[in-house]
Amino acid sequence: MENLSMIAAIGNNYELGYQNQLLCHLPIDLKHFKEITSGHAVIMGDRTWESLPKKPLPNRRNIVVTLEDVEFPDCETVHSIERAMEMVKDEDEAFVMGGATMYRLFMPFAQKLYITRIMSDFTADVYFPTIKDEEWSLVDGVYVRKDEKNIYDLFFQVLIRK
């Protein structure tokens, strides 16, 4: 699916989060996420929704994938990744934003990855799928040194499927 991208912040060992929380608080990465996804559809699993402040992300079409018979306030709820992909087929770009199960299920269909590599090792209980060099090409990268607000060095990457 040409317009399907994934966006994630991961540690050195593909760590995504721990106990349904992000690995750490990095204002520069949150700003980066907002800039890239604003005005687009974001697709997330129900546990990712639960980790948010219980309201949709502003200026984005929020789509929540769940197997449960529930609705999410001011979001579009679907019960399969196929339905989610059908809903965004006419978007110029749509973003899978987590969690680990959504990344694993959508990975075969994604054409672009926006990855923030956090230059550290973390305790984690969820992981991003391995990015295989034979499948992905790095097309853009920006290294950002840690500062008083961001306690880790970061590498913003954009990869496209080969």
C-alpha cells in the first residue's frame, strides 16, 4: 500500500515501550511526531489509545484497531487491519503509530518508516519489528545531540521499502 507509513521511536535494541508507556519523554521527538503526522490519518491499536490522554490526537484522523466490542470517543473504530487500510486508501499518507502488534501486522504493507532511534538501551516489554537492511533504504537522517530537555542523543531516520 503506497501511502502507508509507520512512525516510531525505538531504542538501540528495537525497544518501543514498557508497561504501556513510551521509553522516555523527549520533547523534540514529540514535536517531530506532531509535525509529520498532523493533517493525516493515524492508525493505532487499542492499547496505544489507552496510553494517550483519552482524547484523539488533534488535527489528525484517529483510527483505532481493536478486537473488542467498544467505541473510542471521537475516533473511528475498526476490527481489522484490512478495514483500517481500506479506510485510508485515498489518503496521501497514513501513519501506523503503534503499538507493537500494529507495527508487526502492518509492516508487510508499509512503504515508508519514520524512525527515531534513541541512542540508549532500555528495559522494555514491547519491541518494534526488526528493520532488515535488504528490505529498506535509508533516504534521510538527522542526528540530534542530547540537551537539557532531551536526555538522549537521537537519530531521525526516514526509510523506504526497496
